[in-house]
Amino acid sequence: MNDKNGIKEILGLLARLTLGGVFIYAGLIKALAPAEEFGYAIESYKLFGAGLALWIAYIAPWIELYAGLLLAGGVFTRWSALFTGAMLVFFEFLLGQAWLRHLPVTSCGCFGSTGSNSLGHEFIQNLGLLLLAWGAFKYGACCSADRAVEKL
């Protein structure tokens, strides 16, 4: 392996671990909190009714948590990176439509209901996370469970 490929693999590993850690943290914080708090944040986007928002609030944190665990562990690395990237694109859609509609979203729900930045700030932050998803997809196989299985 030459130095250029080694650096790319290390950056891909860091991207994979960072993004996986962010999803683990975000999912865990919401999974441990009352679902009604996250449901209220979802409802503030004015795309889902109260019943559907609460149902999403029960399920979404676990999806985030498991997606983060799979990505950080390097299990189905490319698929995990693609899935987390797709979730981020959906989150960008939610944030963008609320921002354009000037909705009074006080908590985006990204990391629970404890606090939130402006929608514009969260939108830009998610673009950075999308960049990490791309890095994990393209170069994240280093030190992964997938690579270990290939060597068997």
C-alpha cells in the first residue's frame, strides 16, 4: 500500500468512526428520553400528525443507534455508510423545508430535545456529516469487520 492510499484509508476509518459515533450518540440520547419529547420535535416540522410523529419517535432512535453501531464496527461498511447518508439526506430535507417555510422549530430533535442550534446551522452541520458518509463509503473499509471476514 502506498502512502496516498494509506492516508485515504485512515481518513475513511476516521470518517466511519466519527459518523458512527455521532449516530450512536444521537440514537442513544433519544432512546433514553421519553418518546413524547422527540415526537414533539418531529411534529414541529409540520409533515406528520401527532400519532405518526410519536410512532416515528419510538422507532427512529433505534434505527440511528443500530446504523451507527454497524458503521462504526465496519459491518456491511458500504451499505451502512450509504444508509446513514440516506438518513442525512432525509434530515436535510426536513431541516430545509422547515427553514424555507419559516416554521418555529425550537428543537430540531437531532440530539434529543435538550437544545438546538438554528436550522441553518444544523443544515450546514449535516452537510459536514454527509461528507463523512461519503468518506466512509469510499474509503472506510480499513480495520472493518468486513475486511476481517474477507481475510478468513
